[in-house]
Amino acid sequence: MIELPSGVDINNLIDDIRIFSWQAADILLYYSRLLENSDDKRNILKNNDEDDPVTLADLKVNELIIKRINEKYKNINWDILSEESVKISSKMFESKTDWIWVLDPLDGTKDFIQGTGNYAMHLALNFKQKPYIGFVLIPDKNQLWITDGKETWCEKRDGTKYKPNIFNNKKLKEMTLVTSKNHGNEILQNLIQKINFRKVEIMGSIGCKIASIVRGESDIYICLSLPGKSSPKDWDFAAPESILKAAGGSITNLDNQGLSYGGKSFEHGGIIVATNDKKNHRSVCLEIKKIIEENGIYPL
């Protein structure tokens, strides 16, 4: 059994992060409404990078979560790895502790700007480079997905709770795929067509996609990164992985190997598969790999 750092009670910690998360939701919803006005949009966008935009909402939530954790837990031996902090710091992130918070203050920034509602805040506490507890906040749906490392549940702002709704034992072609809205590519589209899923849902934010699996609205997510191109990072996957695994799902690379966190670039390249069924996950990966090899879709 994993023990949290000395002085930290898991129930109190979840209570605290719950409060911080709904404070973050207020920030994200506030700026989401402002973005509906074209004049406000110019002030909220903090860079001109269409591939990797940053908004004032990203920065405000980043500041809030880091400040709240540091204030509440002043002398705890853990570090905080944040997407926005990595972007603005000239120093390499180096940690000498087993415990690391991994934060993405706004996953799905493009969708946030576009007003689709498919954006999320990710926060996970990793132990020895593996997600242990995690939170995926989806403000537009009034959902906070939480795992304590053993089970996953969802809460609304009023405290209403409900459990995952996962359906197992589906064959690959019977599955509903959830795939990227803003990060697709022709090779992935080719693979999707060859598999011929029962249904394909298009959605932004990895957190939103994984939550859709945990809600039972979809069954599988495939991330395919092209060689030499950008790939998802630790903060994209840590919190979503934590809620999916505790709900009974699995996320690995195509060879059924678990994701490895804490690399120098924080990147997760190649092909990553997330499913709602950990017992059947390996066979799903093997079937996808066979389709790729038979059709020469991707260099394995």
C-alpha cells in the first residue's frame, strides 16, 4: 500500500483539492464567457501560436493551484510540475522526490478559445513516476472526476456524486472511438477507417475524452503522434490515466507497456491506446497492431 508523505491525510487532501478545483472552475468559466466577445479575446490570448496557444485563463489557474497547494502544505516533500511553469521557466525541471504533482491548468486550450466546452483542468499526484491520485475538472459539464487511487467517482459542484459507467467485453469494431478535434492527422484517420469502428466521436481535451470513456459514452481513445512532430506530455495524460485505471480501464502504448513519466522532454510519442476494459486491453492493442502492420499504416 502506498503511503502519502508524512503529515498528509488522503481524505483531507481530496477535500482541499476539491475546493481548489471549483475555484479553478470559476476562473475558467469566467474567461470562457469573456471569449465570446471578440474585443476581450485579444486581451485573453497571451501568444500568437496557433498550434500551442496560451490564454490568461491558463496562467490564472496555474497560479491559483500552485499557490493553494504551497500555502496549505508548506513543508511537504513534493514538487509541482506544471505545463505553464515549464513554458515560462528557463530552468529544467528536476525533482529529487518520489512525489510530484502534475498540473495542466487548461487542457484543450483550442476548444476553450473556440467555445466548444471541451476543456479541462488536470491535476495528478504521481508517486515514483506513476499517477496515484488524480482530478479531471470539466467546468462546462459541472463535473469533477476524482480518484483516490482505489476507485473513481464524479462530483458536481453541489456535492452530488455518481460512479463510472463502463461497458466491457466489446470487440474492436463494436467500440465507439473518441478522437481528437484539433490534433488529428491523415495516418490516424487512415487507421480509424481501416478499423471501421461502430461510431466515432470528435472531442477536444484528453481529459474530456477519457472522461467520456469513464462515463460510458465511448470505449476507446487512440493517440498517434507522427515522428518528428509534437507529442502529448506528462500533464496531458497523468490525471486522465489515474481516473481511467481506477475505474477499470487501461492506457498503454501499442505494446501494452504502461506510460512512463518524468522523462527529460515529458513527451509520450508513438501510439497510445486507452480503453474501458483492462482485461481485454492487451488483445485490443494486438488487434490494432495487426491492422497497422497488414496495411502499412505506421512505422512500428
